Amino acid sequence: MAFGHRRSLLPVFFLCCLRICYTEHEQDSDVNCHQSSASTYTFVKHAVQAPAVSYYDYIIVGGGTAGCPLAATLSEKYSVLLLERGGSPYGNRNITELAYFSQNLADTSPASPSQRFLSEDGVINARARVLGGGSCLNAGFYTRASPEYVRDVGWDGALVNQSYQWVEKMVAFEPPMLQWQSAVRDGLLEAGITPDNGFTYDHMYGTKIGGTIFDRDGHRHTAADLLQYANPDGLMVLLHATVGRILFRQTGGAARPVAHGVVFHDAAGVRHRAYLNNGAKNEIVVCAGAVGSPQLLMLSGVGPRDHLESLAIEVVVDQPMVGQSMSDNPMNAIFVPSPTPVEVSLIQVVGITRFGSFIEGASGSNFASHYSQISRELRFGMFSAQTGQIFTINDMNDLPAASSSMRGGFILEKIMGPLSTGHLDLKNKNPDDNPSVTFNYFKEPEDLQRCVKGIETIEKVIQSKAFSRFRFQYISTEELLRMALNFPMNLLPKHDNASKSLEQFCKDTVMTIWHYHGGCQVGQVVDKDYKVVGVDALRVVDGSTFNFSPGTNPQATVMMLGRYMGIKIQTERRETDDEAERKS
Ligand SMILES: Cc1cc2nc3c(=O)[nH]c(=O)nc-3n(C[C@H](O)[C@H](O)[C@H](O)COP(=O)(O)OP(=O)(O)OC[C@H]3O[C@@H](n4cnc5c(N)ncnc54)[C@H](O)[C@@H]3O)c2cc1C
């Protein structure tokens, strides 16, 4: 019995109650932020209050999109420690309110819930640093993986469905369909992306309205809200707890190293250790995301020998595939200024084509701060103030000053897969720093062809009858492409022919849709049960394990996977316990 063990008593500070909607961010003082019922969690503490040493049945590293549902599920029967390097999402309007979506991505301060990184490809990207992970930063679109995807990865379909439903009960909603999003949907249908599948979470060819984690009032519900399912007596969540290393032991005669603890530091830089309780089935589960998980494995000595030795990291297991097969689905967009006002919307509609491109759109959001208020390094991509400027166009010859909000929207395409892959390497031994990441966008010609077909489809949507009231008739699509090329989407050089050659347009305007994955893939770094190959008592459960991005957008499946693996681990453990009891 997990709690009966001498060392399994949860630390005394567990009993202290935390008011979670505290102010970590300056803007909170003057804003009425949304506080969900999750704001009454009693099991969330700052790591500075943690003891030097503690013991649990499960230690989960990363309180993100997969880590939260996994922790909630395992806490039903076992003592669980969830370590998250970021702070709380509650009380931060940039997270809780739809209209402030872009603000986190433009916040490059060390306290930001979004840690910016620049891939070696020259594309600006972001990784989460907050309880709830990417679900606190993202555009909210909620849509399941296809049944074929579920079958191909070998998941149990019935348990997958139950796990999706468990997530959906708490955080998924049907979006309000206002005029601009309706025009995109109707334009997609006119462009031949049929049939009209109405509102559904399911992945089907054609055009559909998907789910969203924003409710009807524009309040975000995140993976952190799934902790409402947790057993408060079984869970301890520590915030601002950055894990620097997983500890292994290999006692005489043991065939493989066994993970048995972690070292983490709190916000004051003080180091703490957490160990697994005695018990062969207790485990450490890494849920640190597609950048954080391969990074942490390498920092802990699990990775390519030569690379680890070049940084004087002691090798626990030579695992050449850690950090390999990193992928990021390229995103390309056309910005469309509108003569009429548009609603503020993030992703609500998707066109799922048969040629491997997904078409989505967002509109009228406060994507750009006032130009004069932001520093040069913050002007990039669709969050550039130049984007705000273009959306205030009334007359092409009379460009008004940049506005704080844009009139219009952008229609984007993400390619399926992708087939192109890259790699992740450590730059140093600091877990707070970004590693170096290369995605090799469009290295595979098929990825480029998918992009070209996607842009052609977007052009048809823009030219459709349904969309006509949201575009200036006198601005040609070639002119729109030229405008897009003038935005600082990325740090790549632009080519003169890019508004005429869609191949060049795709390459020159490539952005991320933040669905990067890989680095600890199933079949390479972890086995089909998500156990790290070559060591014991260690799993990885998050987006780093995917070979391809699931569905049109991954978060539904990442949350589902956290729940799914929690149930699987419990079941596996119960079956072996029953077996042992029968034998005794
Ligand atoms: C801007 C943006 C928009 C997006 N839009 C959508 C969308 O509309 N729909 C959709 O489906 N998907 C979207 N996504 C993608 C989706 O959110 C991610 O794929 C998903 O959240 C990844 O989940 P994860 O569990 O793998 O990682 P994460 O959710 O990032 O969780 C990893 C967690 O681990 C923590 N961590 C990392 N290292 C350590 C360490 N050493 N110690 C302690 N903690 C650590 C991190 O702080 C983080 O909280 C978007 C993502 C972004 C960033």
C-alpha cells in the first residue's frame, strides 16, 4: 500500500492551503482576470517551501499538457510529486483571456510563461514555462487524432475514446461561430474542401468546426484545470521547480541503471532532491515537452555518447536517438486586411484536405501592440506590429499609423506530418537555457508540395464569394503575398520571385505553428509503453514521443495521452500485484 510505507508520508507542508490566483504578473493588479474553480487547489506550493529531500511513488517532471492529466490520474492511488519549472496560470490575464493570446509570446522576460527560442533554421519559436504547459499559451483549437493515427501507433481505441471524453468534460467547448470564421468555413467549402462536417471533435476529410479550450466568455481552460480530477491527498505540485538531473543507480549485479530520484532547484536557486519510495514499480515520468524531455535525458546522461562527453556529462546509457527526429510542422499564412470590422477569433474552423494540408484562420485579435511600444526583437511573425499596421489600411496610398488592433485576419496552412526532420543538441549544462534545435523545414520535397497546394487553396478561399466582404477587391492575391513577404515572419532572407513562385513563398515565409514534436520517439528512445530503452523506472509521456503530429492540432491528443498512460500504468501495476498475490 503506497501510503503505508514509512517514507511515503507526504511532507507536512502538503497540508498548507494555497490561494492559487496570486499575482505573479504586473498587469494582474488592474485586471479582472478569470478565476476558475481550479483556483482552490490545496496541493500546489512554491518549490522554495519544499524540504531538502522528499519521497514519492511517482515523480513527474513537467506540469504541462501531458503531465497534469497524468499526475491527476496516478494520484488516485499513489503518492505523486509533479515538478513544474514555471508558475501558476491562474490570475494571469495573458493566459486566461482569449483577447490577450499574443502577449505571452511577445513577453521575453525570464518570468514569462513562454520561453522564446530561435531554431537554427531562423524561425522564432516558443516553449511553455507554466503549470498547464502549452495549453496555457496556445490558440485553443481542440480536435482529436484520426482513428488511423490511433491504430497506427497501437493505442487501445476504447481507452483512447474514454480518455478524450475525460479531458473534454473539463476543458473543451463548441466555439461561437461569428461572421469572419463562418466566411472562412464557407470559403473552404466553395474551394472544394468538402463535405461540410459541421461541429465535431473528430478528424474527418472536409471542412469542420472544431472544439476550443476557450469557453463562450473567452476564458481559457487548460491542462492545469484537469488537476481538479486529482486526489488531493495523493498529489503535491511544486511550482518554479526546475529539474536539472534524473538520478540513476546501478547496484551490483543489476543489468541496467535504475532511475530513482531527481535533483531540482527552486526560484532562489536552492537545490532539493526527490526520491522514489521503495518499490520496484515506482517510476519517474518525464513530461517536459518536445524540447525539455530530450534536453533533460541528455543532461542526465541518457543520450549520444560523443555529444554528452563533449560537455563532460557522465554517460549513463549511450542512446544515439535522444534528440533525433525533431519535427516542426511549417506554418505559412496570408494576411488579409478587411474593409469591414471582424470579430476577435482564434482557430475555430479547419479544412482537412486530401493532399496533406490543414487550413485554419484567426481574425481581429490584438495581435500587435502599438509599434512604438515594442522593441525591435519583439517585432516578428504574425505578432508583428507591422501586421497591425497592414490591417488598418483604408487606402493603399495613405498608410495610417500602426494601430493596436488589426482589422482583418490571416488564413494559414499547416502541413501534415511533416516528413522533414532535424535534431536537438545541448548548448550547455544549464537546464534553464534552450538547447539548439534544427527542424530542417521543407527538406523533403513532399512537404514543400503540400505547402504549395495549401497556399493555392487559401487563395481560392480568399477569392470565394463567401469571403468577399472581408477582402479589398482591388488588392490582388499576388499583392497579398507581397505584403506577407514584407512582414518579419522569420529571420530568413527574402527572394524577389517569392510572390510569383509559391515554392519560394513557402520557404521564405515559413513560421511555426508550435506543434513541434519528436526527440524521444516511440520505437527509438521509448518503447511502446513509453519506457525509456536501456534503463528501468523511467518513462517519457508527452509530445516528444510522437512520430507525426496527431490530428490537425495536437493538444487534445497530448492531454488524452496523459490520462491514457495514467490508466495504463495503474492497470499494469494492478495486474502484476494480483499475479504476485496469487503466487504467494
Ligand atoms: C503559441 C502556441 C499555439 C498553439 N496552438 C495550438 C492549438 O490551437 N491547438 C493545439 O492542439 N495545439 C496548439 N499548440 C500546441 C500544443 O499546445 C502543444 O503541442 C502541447 O501543449 C505540448 O504538450 P507537452 O505536454 O508535450 O509539452 P508542454 O505542454 O510544453 O509541457 C512541458 C512542461 O514541462 C515543463 N518543463 C520543461 N522542462 C522542465 C524541467 N527541466 N523541470 C521542470 N519542468 C520542466 C515546462 O515548463 C512545461 O510546462 C500550440 C502551442 C503554442 C506554443
